[in-house]
Amino acid sequence: MGYIAIPLIFFALVILFSSFFTVKQQTAAIIERFGKFQSVRTSGLQMKLPIIDRIVSRVGLKIQQLDVIIETKTLDDVFVKLKVSVQYVVIKSKVYEAFYQLEYPHDQITSYVFDVVRAEVPKMKLDDVFVKKDDIAIAVKSELQEAMLDYGYDIIKTLVTDIDPDGQVKEAMNRINASEREKIAAQFEGDAARILIVEKAKAEAESKRLQGQGIADQRREIARGLEESVEVLNKVGINSQEASALIVVTQHYDTLQSIGEETNSNLILLPNSPQTGSDMLNNMVASFTASNMIGESMKKQKPKELDK
């Protein structure tokens, strides 16, 4: 009896321990009894009937991601590859539908993504595909959410993570971008050159104005100096005509001295006789006398015109 009891006890212990099982967090266990669905067990310590009940599958309840790559054509006849990432999860209350109604969920999701993307992208130009990628993702999610909800799947989010046009198209786009940037750079360079020319012209005009002002100031000071020189000469008994002749001769020789000091000057021939200073003075006096006579005659004519 003792030898028979030991196997029976061992068998009873095996049956007892096989009646208990654990389910991990974010996981659901599907129990069948004689091939028929019995129940869904969630995380924790669970119990089933030994031999009769069995665990046919464990379904993950974590968020999963499926990456789908689609090649399609845009409105402007450019072939482009899009990578769409679909984040989905099995609804905890619909584990039965997710396991029994849909055998290949990845293939089903991929088919819907292909259908939506190839319906939306051909309506857009290539540039709009980059700008409106969020609209494509929203359209994919809306279609998947409606279709997969009945199968026990909830679509958390869809993302267009990559847009890859044909290689030649990308090179052309880069050349267009480079040309546009070169055009902008040329415009800036032209503006800078124009501003430089304008500022240079302003600087030259200001320089000429200051130069003219300097010459005027110089002549004013020369005239004041000459006036003072005549006054000094008058004080020592030299009359105005003699003083003027002396100043003219002095200026004449100062001019000759300045020209002689300049080593790089060209050959210049000037009269240099003792009579030169006197001739210059006589010419100046005659010019001033003629100018005064013309002025007096004009003053005499103005009253006659008023009488008329």
C-alpha cells in the first residue's frame, strides 16, 4: 500500500500545481476547454482545470509599432517612398476579437495603410507631400481606427516618419535650392555694391564741399593778410600803389620758389624779367578800372529806364 500511495501523491501534486499559472503584467491569457473558448485571464495568479483547460495563447497588451514603406506617385508624376509608422494596441476588453477574428493583424494594417496613402498622395504635388505629411497621417489613422476597432485593435497614433523621392529628383531639388540661394546672394552683393558707390559719391561730394570751403577760407585769409600788409607799408611811407607792386612781386617770386621745390613737376615756362611784376600790377589796375567804369555806367542807365 505504501508503494502505491507515493505515485498517487506525486500525481495529485502534479495535478494541483498544473491547476495554477501566472499571467505577466500587460498580458492576457486565452483559456480553451476541449478546443472551445473558455475565458480570458489577466495579470496575476490564475487557476484552471487541469488536463481539461489549456492556455492556447498569450496576447500582449502593450503598445506595438508597425513600420510600413509605400512607394507611390505624386500629382506632378514624381515617385516617392513614404515610411508610415502605426502605433496600435489590443483593447483589453476585446482580446477575444483580436485573437479569434483576425489571424494576421500586421498584414491587415499594412493593407489599409497602402490603400489610404495611395489614395491621398496622388492628389498632392511633391512639395505639398512634405508640407502636408500630418494630413496624410491623420487620414491613415482615421481609416485604420474605423476598420480595426471591430477587430479589437485601437490605433494610438500614425506618423509619416520619412519621405524619400527618387534620387534624380532630390538632386534637382538641391540644384534649385542652390540656385535660389545664389540668386539671393547676388542680390545682396549688388545691394552692397550700390550702397558702396552711393556712400563713396557722398564722401566725394562732402570732400569737394569741404575743399571749396577751405579754398574760400584760404582766399579770405590771403585778402586779410594783404590788407594788413598794405596798412603796414603805408605806415612806413609807402603808398598803396607801391605797396601793391611790392606784394605782387613778392607773390610772383614765392610762386617760382614753390614750383622749383617740386621735383616731380613738369617743365613750365614763366616770364621772369624785372618788368614782370610791374606789368602784372598794371594789368590788374586796368582790369579793376574797366570794371568800375562798367559798374558806374550801369548805375546811370537804371534811373533813365525808371523815368521811361
